[in-house]
Amino acid sequence: MEEEEQGDSGDPEFIKRQEQKRSELDEQLREYIAEWRLIRVKEHLELKKLKEKQAKRKVARADEEKAAAERKKQEEERRVKEIEEKKIREAEQKKQRLIDAEKKRQAMMAALKEQHKNKTMNFVVRKKALAASLTDAELERTKTKEQLEEEKKIALSIRIKPLVLDGLSMDQLKEKATELWDAIVKLETEKYDLEERMKRQEYDLKELKERQRQQLRHRALKKGLDPEALTGPHPPKIQLASKYERRVDIRSFDERQKLFQGGFDSLYLEQMEKGWNDKMHEFMERPRKRLPRWFGERPGKKPGDPDTPEGEEELAKADDIEVEDTIIPEKPKEEIEEEDLEEEEVEVDEEEEDDDDEEDEE
């Protein structure tokens, strides 16, 4: 074997074949490496393209988000602006309504003043006017400070007219001052008249309250109450006992405690016991009869027995007549209780047997 291996190794043909095989393997490896490098280059190019595409998408997404944020901001600003405009518009409408109401009030006051000038002064308090004034007062009380301040500003802006003194001569200024003085005197006169009218109305209200108080005193005296019973803010107290009875309670604690024992419960128990005794007496005095006669197959009949034994019908009729004519005497209470206990024991035994039967069936 060693000689053959040496011969093969020394054979030039063999060496040539081995080199050819090695060259083929090297060629295959070079082709494989070249193909692998091409695939690798292609993968690098594809990866680069994907990364560029991803970067472009990120930039586009950022632009879109920025545009969406800008649109959202503009929408929010527009909404806030609309809300503010709506508030301003509502405030203007409210101001206009108040101005119209103030103008109407001034017109009404002017008409009332004309009526008072034409008529004599009458300070009688009427119920309708009083009710109307009370409702107005309630409405005034429900208003907030902001509403009152706003109404005050509007009223002052309407009543206090702006002074235009630019370009006026001395005579015009004196005339303007005289006009303002006359307006002040007129307002003070109206203020004095209103104060006097308020004093008169307060006096009338006081007089009406006193009349009401006198009427309530007379009503209480008619009912036999204290004169001041109905004049207070609360209804009169109810008198539960005579004010002349002033006895000292000398009963002991046990006696006072027994006052709250028994009562309706004891009465209810007595009534139940009485009803039970009456029903038991009626039950014991009832006439006891036999069961109705059996029609059909006789209970306990054995095969071969006659339907009805001879002479049994006559005995049954005689027994029925005797039972109807006679009444079973009442048993003593102890025997009745013993029989009831025996019946209860029998029923309990029957229930236990039924339970046992059910368990066996299960």
C-alpha cells in the first residue's frame, strides 16, 4: 500500500488531476464570492433607498404635523374670537335692553308726575300698589352687585348729559350755569317730595300693622286664648292640662316604670286568648258524624269477598241515626292536650318516614 501511495504521489497525471480539481474549486469559490458580493451590494443599495425613503417620510410627517398644529391653532383662535365677539354682542344687546327699560321707566315716571300735578296729593296705600312695590323690591334684591353697578352706570350715562363748554361765550356759560342750577333745584324738590311720601307710607304701614294686631287680639279673645297668642311670629302653644293642677308626683320608680309596661300588647294577648278559647269551644261542641258512605269498591276489600257484607247497610244506618241524635260529651282539657300531642307526634313520625322514603329513592 505504501508503494502504491508513493507511486500515485509520484505520478504526474495524478498531480495534474489534483491541481485541476483545486483550480476548479478555487474558480467555484471565486464565483460564489463574486455573487455574494453582488448580492451584498444590492442589499446595501436597497437599504440605502429604504433609509432615504424613511427620512423623506419623517420630514413629510413633520411637515404634516406642523400644518395640522397650525390649523388647530387657527381654529382655536377663531373659536375664541367668536366667543369673545358673542360675549361683546350679548353685552351690547343687554345694555340696549337696559337703556330701553330706563327710557320706559323715565317715560312712566314723567306720566305719573303729570298725573300727580293734575290731581290732589293722595297718600292712601292701596293693596295693588303695595303688592307691586313688594314684587319690585324682591326683584331688586335678587340682582347681583355687578348688575346693580352696570344699571347704575347706564342710568348715570343717560341722566348725566356731557357738558360741552368749548367755544361758549360768557353769556352762554352763565345761561348754562343757570340751567344746571334750575335742574338741581328741581331734583332736590322731587327728592323732598319722595322722602315725605315715603314717610307717609311708612306711617300708613304702621297703622295697618296696628289694625291687624288689634284684629288678631280680638280673634284670640273670642277663641279663649291669650290676647297676644296670635300676634307673635309662631302659632300659640297647645295647652295639654289645666294650669291650676300642680300636684307633686309621689309615686315610686317601680310604679312609674309599670305605667309603660303592658298596654296594647297585654290587651292584644287577652283578645287572642279569648278568641282562641271561643273557637276551641265551638270546635269541641260540633256534632261528630261518620264519613260519607263509600260508593264503589269498598276499601280493604279482598279478592273473593262480597261487595257489601250482609247486614252492614242496616248497621251503618242505625249508627248514623245514633250519631246524629247524640252529642259526644266534651273531654277535659288535659285529655285534649294529650291527644293533640299524640297527633303531633304521629305527624312528626309520618314526616320522618316521608323524608326517609325520599332519601331511599335518591
